[in-house]
Amino acid sequence: MICSVASGKGGTGKTTVAVSLALSLKEKEVVQFIDSDVEGPNAHLFLRPDIISSQEVFLPVPEIDEEQCTHCGLCAEVCAYNALAVLPDQVLVFPELCHGCGGCTLLCPQKAIREKGLRIGLIHQGRLPQLDFLQGRLDVGLPLSPPVIRELKKLISPDKTVIIDSPPGTSCPAVESMKGSDFVLLVTEPTPFGLNDLKLTVDTLKKLHLPSGVVINRSEPAHDRLIEEYCHQEKIPVLMKIPFDRGIAHAYSEGQSLVEYKPSLRDEFRSLWTKIKELSR
């Protein structure tokens, strides 16, 4: 089973929940943890895996054979991202804009375009007892997270319990990460900002046709109704509440996971997983 842990914005406690869920389950199941927040991965700070291998991720970008090219301009016409500009005597390629779709190479009538690999990131593989760790990391200064996430997800083990720590938000990286999941666990906070971004994520999941449930982090009874009323209206179950506790923030700042700080919460996270499996059927 594949469960993505997502949030409408950063700072809601998404990684806290994903890490705590994985650590609680690994005593009962073989878990594969995937940190697909490739622009700012940080789950390794809490899981502390032994990194056993790394592999580079490359994006296929066009390279022009000027001897073959007739400067017809078709390649620039088919490029939706303006990664090619055809001048009377040369073709300019802007690799940082290319999405590696291969359309220009496929449609060039003179077969004057070949593809070369542009490194855009790394994938690290690590290990803990009963837990396999995968992390993607986008190279600094590059805007193309989805190709790294796609390569990362190719390493998913279907025979394991898979927890994906998704990028925050509802843009392409988050969608790419959540696609193909059996369930999406949404982490939010009981504030107007939290509610607004939760709504955006729920709208996205409706288009992806993915089942979901909510965890309210920094829960306070006086404020939780803001989230609960919306979830009731949308028929989305609130599966767990994590209380507002200054000690949790202090433990987080020292690289300590939630279930290390409060071991009693392991049973709550296992109960959360039971609910997730029931809802994903």
C-alpha cells in the first residue's frame, strides 16, 4: 500500500507525521519511506538512515546538429516551454526551460536533433532496521522537480508499506508525488491559513480521484472546529489530532521525532494506519 502524506503549505507538520507514522509501523511491517520533497528534503534529519548508495538523475535535453538542420522552426513551434528559439542561421537551446518531453526530437523532419543528459539531481538510498529510505534532491538553481520525483517513484517496492513525504502545496511536484497513491493523508493546522490551503489540496485530490483523511496538528479544542466543520461538509474524516505542545517544537528543533519525544503516540499512529487501510479499500 502507498500512502502519501501531504499538506497545502509548508510548516504544518507533514514531515513530522510521515516520519512518526513510518517509525511506528516499522516494528510491525517492512516500510519503505520516500522523501519526495526534493527541493528541501529533511526527513533524513529525523530518521538518520545509513546511506548505502546514490544515483544521478538526468533530463534528456535537445542538442542540434547544425549540419542537418534546415531551420524550419517546427521544433520551436511544438515546444510548449519555449526551450528552443530558431534563428535564420542557428537554433538556440535553453536547457533550464526544457521538460524533457522529447517532442522536438520526435517531430524534427530532418532528424537533426539528438538528446543529451542534463544532470538535475540525485537519489539517495539508505537503510534502517525494517525500513528502507529513499530521498530525492534537486540540484541547486534548477526548477524541475517532477522528473526527479518520477525517477524516485520508479524505485517503489510494491510488496512493502510505502510512506511518501510529499512536497507541500498543490503545484506540479505535489501532484506528481501523490499520483498513484492508494491514500493521501492531509496534515493541516486549525488556522484560517491552514483551512484555505487544505481546501486547495482537497480540490486537487478530487481531480486525481484519490481518497483522503485529515490529521490536525497543533490541535486546540477552541480552534479545531474551523477544520472539523469543513471536513464534515466535504465528508472527509478527521483521523487524528496532535495537541499543541511546545515540547514537540523543542524536540523537532533537536532532530527528535514525535514518537521519540512521546513514545505513547506510537499506538495512536498504528491506529491511524488501521483507519487508513480501511478507508482505502
